[in-house]
Amino acid sequence: MVYTVTFNPAIDYVVHVDDMEPGMTNRTKSEEIYFGGKGINVSIVLKELGITSKALGFVAGFTGKAIEEGMQDMGVDTDFVTLESGNSRINVKIKSKEETELNAQGPRISESAINEIFDKLSKLEDGDTLVLAGSIPNTLPADIYEKILASLQDKEIKSVVDATGDLLLNVLKYKPFLIKPNNHELGEMFKTEIKNNDDVIKYAKKLRELGARNVLISMAGDGAILIDENDEVHHLGVCKGTVKNSVGAGDSMVAGFIAGSSTGDYEYALKLGTATGGATAFSDGLAKRADIDALLKTL
């Protein structure tokens, strides 16, 4: 079973405006509502790929209830901790000539709620996969990822960590199955400028040396480079298409890689991850199976 954790889920309210004018009343051309959060995105895309997962995290208030019920309606199993006060976030994403986002802070997470999520995580079993994705809300301990992986280190759990900076570096000692920084984040971690693919490979291998089993570096229009757990280097370009949406593309790539790596064929996992990320980038929402399959044939 795959478990995803989203500490600060959101309802993403996406509005399209022909020509956004600050300080004026603007009429929308169209609107969509999505359930957001990096772990939630991974669970939704895994469902599209035929992989069962359970979404964990914290929800609150009427918006939290809408997120949980909405995901269940989509066929995604959930086991959220319901907070006693506050409301889950509503993020407003304005798409016009430029994209503008207003991301809310989210509710306060209590000590008892943190203990409850640890209790749920303690039920994971050997062979399960755990996805930790995204930044840490300021109401949680900064080392929460480390504490989670430390609590599970006696089990054979495949952990996937999609984070940046020290948040990522500090969990490498727990030998995560997959990490996915981009090339800019890779340079920031080592306080250097990544100038070419040789630099990417050099520093990605350093992350392997620090404990990561598979290191996937996304490079926007330059594709992606994977250093797999056998220390083999794979480089793949991007899918061809018109980018409509940048939200969730990286999470979709993670979901595709998880689905594709089940047999240990990491070249295929990279291809499926790339196709799945592309299918999200080329659509208004998250990737759909038909679009994933079409792009996969081009790689």
C-alpha cells in the first residue's frame, strides 16, 4: 500500500481572467476547484494509474470536510486527522497574462493531532510506501520528516521525500527510496551553480552517497536525470506539448515514478514519471490515464 502525507491540504480555487487589472473589479472567464496539496496530488494521480493509496494529513472545518469527501468521491481512500478548530486552506490561483497565487496559511496543528498522525503511521507494514511531500507548516516541528522516518526505521518501508534544502538533506540518513529535487534546488543544497548535465550527475551522486537510493533531478525544459539505486545514470528529455498548468506536474512525476518502479525497471519508471508529469503540465488539472499513455508512446 502507498500512503501519502499532506500536512496542509487545500482547496485550490482557480480562476481564469482575460486581462487581470489590479485594483479593479475583474470578471472571470471560467473557474475550477481542485483539492490541493502535494501528497494529495500524488494520491489522485496514483488512482489514475491504477495504484491504491491512502491519503493522510490534517483537515479542519467545512473546507476540510469538503476535501475529504471530495477525495473519497474520486475513489481515493483517506484517513485524515480532523483538527478541533480552524479551516483547511483555500488557495486562489489567478490565471491571466501572468499567473498569480494567494496561498493561505492553514489551521494550527496541535500536539495531540501530531500524536494522532504518528499513531496512524505506526500501522504501516513492511513493503508499504510512504510519500512525504512539500514544506512544513510553521505549527509543526521543523524536524517532523526526520521524526517520522526515525519512527519507521525498523520496518521495510519505501519512503519518498519530495522536499528541499535541509528538510531533504536531514532525512538522507534514513535512506529514502526516492528524492526529487530540481536542478536549482540541487545547486542550493551544495551551495554551487549547476551549469550542465555533468554537474547534475556529480551532485546527484553525492546525494546517493549521503543515503538516497534513487535520485531524480527534474530540469524543466531540459528533461530529467535519474541516478538509480544501482548507480546507473538515465537521462530523458521532456514530452512535447503546450504547457497549460504548472501546479502538480512534479507531484505527478513522483506518482508516475512510484507506479513505474514496482518491477525495478528504473528506465521505465523515469519514462512513466516523465509522461505523467507532462500529462499534468499539458492539461488544466491533474493527469488523466489516456493522456499519460499517449505521451508514454512518444518517449
